[in-house]
Amino acid sequence: MAVLKVIEVLSNSEKSWEDATRKAVKHASKSVKNIRSVYVQDQSANIKNNEVTEFRVNLKITFEVE
């Protein structure tokens, strides 16, 4: 039987929400092993001079506990 745990992670990117998600998973995988999935809970963006300057995501990362 597998035991799974969920953590909440915030990330940002100047490129896209997808890039912010990839960065979060890559960074989390340095200390969290057996990542199974990621759920994008929320997305937002910062605006400056009518231009998007930063994409932000709030993620839930699910991983298997050894």
C-alpha cells in the first residue's frame, strides 16, 4: 500500500505559468523524492505599465512517502 503526501508550493516566472510550474517541480525534487503529480491550484500575474511582468502559480505536489 502506498502512502501519499501533499505539499503546497508557490513559484513564479517571467515567461509563463507553465515555466513557473516546471521550476517549482524541479526545485521541490531536490529535497522531495517520488513526486507523482502536481495540481495547479491558482494562477496570478503581476502587471506593470499594462504589461505582464511575472506569472505566479500556487501548486499542490503529491509524492509517495517511503
